[in-house]
Amino acid sequence: MDQEQQQLNGAMRSVSINSNGLATKLNGHNGCKGTDETDNVRVQPTATAAAAAAASGVSFTIGSETSKATNAANSATAATAATANANANAIQIQTSAAGASAAEKKKMVHELCQQLLLTDEQVQELCYRILHEVRRGLAKDTHAKANVKCFVTYVQDLPNGNERGKFLALDLGGTNFRVLLIHLQENNDFQMESRIYAIPQHIMIGSGRQLFDHIAECLSNFMAEHNVYSERLPLGFTFSFPLRQLGLTKGLLETWTKGFDCAGVVNEDVVQLLKDAIARRGDVQIDVCAILNDTTGTLMSCAWKNHNCKIGLIVGTGSNACYVEKVEEAELFDMADNNKPHVLINTEWGAFGDNGALDFVRTEFDNDIDSHSINPGKQTFEKMISGMYMGELVRLVLAKMTQNGVLFNGQGSEVLFTRGLFFTKYVSEIEADEPGTYTNCRLVLEELGLSNATDGDCANVRYICECVSKRAAHLVSAGIATLINKMDEPHVTVGVDGSVYRFHPKFHNLMVEKISQLIKPGITFDLMLSEDGSGRGAALVAAVACREDILNSK
């Protein structure tokens, strides 16, 4: 274990998780609601929170490293070994479930899924660790080593409703991107036209020049279609990847995520790459006024209607959050003659846990997801939350239970056993069934080639989906509650976008319930769905920049 990891561990609490997933030792801090003191207790890597119980026909076992870890507190080498062994000894089903009753199979599923349920103590510990990493990201001395980078966005002004005019927006953040034309008018009224363009797989993993030429071509076609081809319009560029900004119109890509791996873009200014691609065409005139992340766009979009909106959250293909921070807290903020008190911070929290801070709640299924991803060891938090991975997490649990005879009488299908074919939308559809009914569940199972499921199978499938999505909601809630508590304002509106939050039938309520438990007394909050996505936010950042330019020129 290197010095950085030892320092990180030294700033965290000691947590031991027993075989029922309950925290049995909590030292030094009081969860989300406590003050941020630093102690010298070294964190104990522990066994994955999992059930250990015998059931008829099936024996579940976990390693004994939980109890051993306590004795290894002062040995970094022993602690690292304990983590590795505990993960390796996650729940194993040792015999077939053939002949077990429906009740026994239900019990086996519930026991396996215990490792996917977070205790209140674990969630409070997550709040503390997230706050610790946020502070590391904000500070000059620790920013370079922090997983939660807390990039300064250079956005200091929120919309005030007085923005007017036509603006273009580019919204790039997944397998599709959008081009938007937005006309901001009086009384919070606006007109918006947009078009979605696909990004072919070969471009997602090709060269950066190919990617930006494709974007410029689509942008040109869009302007021609909407009769603004000859106009010179301001453009806001939503670029939903980790970005180290050097100004409102200059940002260097830190790393690709979400399936992208275009060569020649990392550590380059993506605004300049876009300008170069536009210049190579030579057919349109565009002023790039701002580059921002989709979380910033979501915040800006919501703030246009609700001036209490101070946090932006994405729970979709990926997950990220931004928030309003005091300038003095953002030590990397560097702008001459600045006299404004706040600046938006893009946390890039998807990478939280890349240093091992999430190992105490990760499961064998999380490890499987990570090892088969295109970026092993990266975006650990995001892989436990977002739509890109949620369906696959469920599939892995279903596959394990099927292979061991607990589900579908051990008779799976090629689709079930194929990576990536249990889509995250299935989770939302299955959980949308009314209690006691399995209409959607059976339709999904039929798509998977599983047409002989019993009601007991359907109930177990739904329970597995509920455990995976509830954990995701609680992880997100720990992050949002931490930011709300850090801001310490009496009321905060959280602007939210993303397919998981938008379409999952229970995600909103799960978040409201958990955040309410975690925030300080006296603080209130609400979650506001971003109606128009992050694209309008990009146009609004450009509009606010133009508004400020006009004010400064007077």
C-alpha cells in the first residue's frame, strides 16, 4: 500500500461489517451530520456485506477475513490482503438448489441479495468518505491525487430570467448527441428545436478528428434545416466527460468514459478541436461561448425557472453532480479581478472509490462488471449506479441464481447468459408492475427466452431488481446529502436529469426518503426534474455569458 492510500485510510473511520452486512464498529465521526474532524484511525478493509446462512439444498459461505481484519489494523500489507481474500470469498453457492421449495428458493435469493443492501451505518460512512474526497478535490495540495476531482467550471452567474435571443447548443454525452436551436423570450418563455444524431461505434473508438468532423457536419446540416445557416450564433457546448477547465471556453479532456475511446483527445482542448472541425468545413459561423458538463447544463436549465436550484445531478448512462461552492473553498479557481462569491464545481463523482474507498460495500457482481469493462478500476461509483451498468448487475445475479437452480429450475437461456443483453430499461419495467402482478416481468422474461417462469420466479426477479436499484438510489442520495450539508443553506433545489431518474418508477421516492434521513436538521430540499435536458442549459450558459459581456461593455 502506497503513502497516498495510507493517508486516505488514516482520514477515515474504522468500520467492521459482520456477516449480516451490519456495521459493528464506527469510530471518529457521526455520519453525514457530523463535523469534519480528522482522526488517525486506519480504515479496515472488510468482507463484502453479505449474508451467510444455510438453507435447504444450498450452503452459503463467506470468508473469515472480517474478524481477522481487526487484528490487522496497523498492517497495511495485511489489510490489503484481507480485502483481496474477502472479495474472493464472497458468497458462493456450493450445491444445487434442485428440489428446494418455493419458500426456500425465495430465502436463498434474499440471502444472496443482502450484499446489495446498504445499512444506515454504511450509508453514513459513505457520506463521510464522499465529503473527504470532495475536500481533497477542492484543495490545491491534494487535487492531483483526488478521485473526486471537483473541477472549477468558471460558471459564476446563474440565469435570472432576463436572457434573450437565439442560441445554439451541442450536447455530447453518450451514444447520441443533440443539436439545439433555442430562442429565449420574455416571461421564462422559449422556443426550442432539436435533433438527435447517432454516433456510430467506429467513431466512438476512432480518432478525435473523425468525431469532431462528424459533429461539425451534423451541426452544419442542422443549421441549414432550420434556416440559420447564414447567421452567426453563440453556442454552448455540453461535453459530458471529465473536463479540466482553464476558462469558460477552454477545457482539457481528462479521460474518456461511457464507451468512448477516441484517440488524440485526452489532455487536449475540446473547444479548439470543435473550432478546428468547423473551420475545416468553412461553411458556418459560430461563436463558442462556453463549454460545460451536462450536470452544469441541468443545473442552469432548472435555475432558469427556480432560482433555488444550486445542485445539478445526472443519473442516466453515467452519473455525476455539480454544485454551487464558495470561491474561497475552490482553491484551484484562478481568475483575475474576480469579485463574485460563488462558482459552480463539477465534482466528477463517478470516479469516487477508484482508490478503494468503496470496497467495503462492493460485491462480487461489481467486481465482475469492472473487470469486463473497457476501463477497469475506473469510475467505480458510476458502475454501481448508472444505467450503463444497472441492467448488467441484475443479469449477473439472475445468471448466478439460475446456474445454481434457484431460478427457472436451473434452465436459463442464451440471452440471459450473454453480457449486456439485460437492458436497464427492463429494471424499470419490472418494478412498474403493481404488487402481486407480473405482467411486465413476464414480457421481459419472454424477451430473454424464459417463457416458463413461475410466480415465485417473477417475485424473485423483481426483488433482485429492487435491491440493485435501491442501492443505486441510496448511493446517489449519500452524495447529494453530503453536498447539501456542505453548502449548509436553508433550502436547496436539486435539478435532476438522466434516464434512470426519469423512467425508474421508484427512484425519485427512494432518493427523497434517504436524503431526508441524511441532511442536517433545519435544511429542506426538493428534487426538480429537468424538463428540457442539459441542452437548454448549454444555451443558457452561453446566454448568461453574453448577458455579462453586454453588462461589462456598458
